[in-house]
Amino acid sequence: MQTNLKLVLLASLVAAAWLPSAYAAPAEGDSMQAPAEIVGPLEAQARASWREDIAHIATPSEGCFQATYPSIVWHQTACHEVVPRVQPTPRWALLGASETAGNGNDYTLQTTSLITQTVGTFPTVTGVTSETGTGVASYGGGGILGANEYSLQINSSFNSTTSACKSRSGCTIWQQFVYAPDYEVQGSGAVFMQYWMIGYGTRCPSGWGSDGAGDCYKNSAAATAPDVPATQLANVKLTGSVTAGGNDTVVFTNGTKAYSSSGKDSVLYLAQVWKESEFNVVGNAGGSEAVFNSGSSITVKVAVTDGSTTAPSCVANSGTTGESNNLNLGSCTASSGTSPSIQFTESN
């Protein structure tokens, strides 16, 4: 991210589907807090295929849903209004900022076609035994801090405008798809979307909050999910999807459970302009940093559906979240195929 580029932080945040005969009745899901279950290679592949399938199956309507392996039926659950424990605060990129990942120093996937879905995963995680959310002085030391305090974020760019900005000069949109442990209350994770209109003005529309610097934000309804220890990152997946004229959806999967929240694309009309995605594990709100133990190495994969098989661009220093981690970025590679992707490793 270039110097003086504004970075806005994370708020810091039923109808049955078809059921193929290949899937048996739902089984009880793994405990989110227990160590990862050891299964054979065939079962592991079956679960991986289920996680891929459930993320591509639209929820029946707007709202919050859960699904349990091996069923691919979404069941509606109660939504919750997200009232963040830490309010968002706008900041600027600073000279001499850390070279570790986040706060603009991140790779993003960029494509020339409109993205309809982004999937973020961690194909390889080694050496991770602990993680602690730590405040960053240049951001006022804020955030949700302590052991296993982090967030998973899929972020669009904030370079484009839509009719949500109501033709206000300089206004651009930014949308985040988020999983955050302890975001609402201690011991309860939240799966939600956060919407931003950057540079909208100090008088925000009804239902939107103001950050006091001309930016407006609000959250979608949130699905409640268990807290997942950072040591289990290899077991999780975050998916963000958009549908023009329909719903945008965030899906968080861990092991044999999936949690989703859907809201109208017309909040920001992201489906009209989405061509860039950032995904990573970073601090939990307030510009905080996810600090991993020495010897940690995490491979990050960002895959998209954009109607093409062309390899996307892997662009450095183009992240949009203010949160960060303490891992150093390695090189990035881009791949073509049915799910064009980028992949990089970060370690300390």
C-alpha cells in the first residue's frame, strides 16, 4: 500500500436444499475446542469435499444458517445483531511500519473479471503452538486482545464506487467477510459481513454508524460460531460470495460444521465491482496484531470464481485491512484453472 493511502479497519466488526443420495444422514460434528480428530485419508477427502460443496450451495434465504457433515442441507438458526466490543477507527499507513503481514503489507488476488466467490484456506500450517492478540501502538493499542484472539478476513478493495454512495464525490465501497472469535462476547465467535462507505461524509444514512472521519459502516446480522483455537487454522475455511440482485453470503467451516450469514447485495452492490480479494489471519479488531509463536509457518491460499480459468495477478502491498500478524511474507504464485488462485507462505 502506498504511503498516505487510507486504511480502514475491521469493526474492530428454512427451506431444504437438494440432498444427493451419496450423502448419508447428518452426523454429530467435531467439537470446536477439542484437538482435531484423526481420520483416515478417504474420510478426510470426503470431509474436504463436503466443505467445498457446502460453500457453493446457496442458503435458502437471507439470514443465518448451519449445516453438519455429511448433510448439505442448510438449517436456519437465530441471527444476532453484532455489537462489537471494539469500535472501528480510521488510520493512515505509516512510514516505517512493520514488514510483517497486514496493515497494507499483504498480497491480494486481482482479476479482470467480476468475482462471484472468494475462498480462503490455509493448506499447510506448521509449528503453530500459540497465538496472542496484541495491541499496536500506532493504532492506540486497541483491539480484542489475549490468547487466541485473531480474525479471518476476506476483504474487497476500496477503489470502486457504486450507487450505494449516492454519487457523493470521493466515496468508495469496501466489504469484509469475517470470522472473529470473542467478537460479541467472550467465548462466542461471530460470522458476519461488514459494510463500509469510505469518504461518504460525516452524516451517514439511517442505520449506519460514523467513524468520525467521514466514513460510514454497518454490520450484517451475525451467525454465532464456537471459538476455534489458532492451532487449528489448517481445519478452517472462509468463503465470501456475492449475487447481483440477490444475497451476499459469508460461510465459515471448521471440520464438520458450517456457519453462514446472508444479506442483500444491494447494501453496497459489491457484485457489480468485485475484482480484488485479500485473505489472511490477522488481529481481532482495532488495528491489533495476531502474534504467533516463533517457528510458525502458514501457507495462505486465495481462490476465486470469476467466470474464467485465467491465472489472476498476485499484487504485493495492496491489502486493505488495518489488522496484521507477526509473520513475514514469502513469494506469491498465481495459478489458473477452474478456481484461479494465488498462494503464499508467511512465517517467522
